[in-house]
Amino acid sequence: MKIDRFQIFYWLVLLSIFTLPLSQFICVRLVLVTVVFSLLIKRTSLTESSVFSNAWDIALYMLVLLGGLIYSENLELGLAVIETNFSFFAIPIIISKVEVDKKKLRQLFFAFSGGLILASLICVVHSVILFLQTGDIHVFFFYQLTQILDFQPTYFGYYIIAAISFGLYLLYYDPGQFSYRWVLAAIAFLFIVLMLTGGITSFMSILFVLAFFILKYFTEEKTNRKGVTVTVVILMMAGLFVFSYIYKQIDNESARVTDSWERIRLWESAIQANPDALLGVGTGDYKKVLNQFYVDHKMFGYASESLNAHNQFVQIFFSNGLLGLLAMVLLLARPLYLSVKNQNIVGALIFFPFFIYGMSEVFLGRFQGVIFFVLMHQLFIAHYNSSKQLQRIV
């Protein structure tokens, strides 16, 4: 019996994506195995995209980071940053071997959503057990909610927004072979978990997604399915404001359950501490220089916690200057532009929130953020390139 290498490879891809929300430990090792196995796979279709056509903007961004090592004193930390960005090397290689047509894009998203639903269920069950043991309602919120997975709750919220965007698209346009009720139940469950993560930027991002579907409904032909979907969206929007009100009542200094806190001083500090607007302080020296700035300006709490800028754009400007900032903006804008150009609604809904995330978090400073971003980036760019090449063949 002949072994189908591509089928094994594709199952490894699906499994890697499935474990992404569940376990960083398992996911990293599966990605490594998948990258190695991908070297045994040859391109089988004219519509498959090359690594360069999919990821030339990623290559530019990584060159800026690597260049920043040259003028960094702390080479060890700089190399650690490159290691954190390992996914920028691995994911493009993997995705280049997959023909990301509409069918496969859905399959990959179903794998991601399935893993996310299981991860959310684990978090909720764990919180219920803790609540029964302690009687503390705070176990359902923020860090305590996702501690069983060792997952930063705000990043977990970003994952959920992507899955909800995909689910709403299915409900509104094309549920396919999946039951309408099952998709609706999955969205409702994930929305509740999203509210429990307590991410203010997540709330703003999901509000944008919900507003999009309401606007679409009033600007195009109406159907019963679209009407039901928009009704659900309106209920979710109402739930969003209810949860926001609840958080205002319980979010205080002694028991904070959201990621809400003042970040402007961090942004100002990183901008003022940057000695070179063009090149920044270097890929490996951002902690040393910024902590020294905190100490010099008597911000000892920030220094003791070694806080970064908590803004992706300010952080890349601080570490790699205007060159890094331009590379970062290109990295975000390219998949968004191509999604809009290709009328890929899901892609546009997923990538626009990254600009919102970047205003309050350095989402490319953690593995959880890097691999999520680069996976979405490569899936939608590969889908665009595959569609473009298919049109040329036809």
C-alpha cells in the first residue's frame, strides 16, 4: 500500500492548528515536525503559491529584526526575540505546500475553531470546579479563567474573535454542510467566553465585527437567514454592553478582572527613550534602555515589572525605528488590502482588529500572538494567490 505523503502532511497541518489554542508545548513540537515533513512534499498543483510570493513582507520584517541584532549589546535577548518569531519562518514553509482554496480554508478554520471550543470548554469546566471549591466568582474572569492552559486571556480573546467572525460569516452567507443550530451554539458559547476574558481591546474589536454585519444587512438584499443572523448579532451587541457595565462595577484595584489600565505613560516613555528614530535601540536592547528610562524618571514600578511599551507600533519603533515601523505596517496592511481586493469578508474582519490589538498590546512579543498572526496572514494571502492563479489558468 502506497503511503500518501501529502495526506499525512495535511493531517499534521490540521492537528497543529487544532492544538494552537490548547497547548503551546504541543503546538510548537507539531509545527517543527510539520516543517520537517513538508520538505518531503513536492508542489502538486499550479495554484499552489511559493514561499516568497506568500511571505516577502514577512521576510522584510525579519530582515529588520535580524539587522537590529548588529547594533544590539544584548545579543542573547535579541536571539530570544528571533526565537519567539520562529513561526515567521515555519508557517510560510508549511502553508506554501497547501493549495489554500475555499474548501481547504474552511477545513483549516474548522480545525482552529474546534481546538478553540475545546480549549474554552476546559477553561470553563476548570473555573466551575474552582468556584465549587472556593466560592470565589473571580475564578471565571481574566487570568484565572485561562490559567489552566497557561494562556494570556487577552490573546485568547483575539483567537475567539477570529472564530466568531468566521462563524458569523457562515451563518450570514453560507452554513454549508454544518447545521445552522450547531454554528449558532458555537458562536454563543465562544461569545460568553470572550466576555469572560475581560479584554477591552477585544470588546472594541468584536464591536467592529458586529457592526459590520448590521451595516451589511441594511445595504443588501434581505433574506430570512440574514435576518436571523443579524438578530443574533444585535443580541450579542446588547450582551457586550451588559458585560461592560458589570465590569465597571467589579473592576477595581483589589480585584481587577479586565485588562483595563493606563498605558499612555508607557507609550510616551518608549518614544522618548528612543535615541535613534531611524534604527531604534536594537532588537536585543529594548528592555535595558527602557528600564533605565523608567528608573531615571522614577517609574520604579514599571522598571521592576520590566514592562514593554504595550503598543505594537510604539514598541517596534522603539526597538527598530522607522524601518521597523514601516515593515510592521506593511505586514498588517498587505493581507487586509488583499482580502478587501478579493472581497474576502472573513479576511477583512480578522485583519482589521489587529490594528486595534496593536494599540494596547505588543501581540508579536509572545508566541501565542506571533503564531496566530502569521497563520492568519499566510492563510489569507495564500488563498488570494491561489485564487489569482486559478483565474489565470481558467
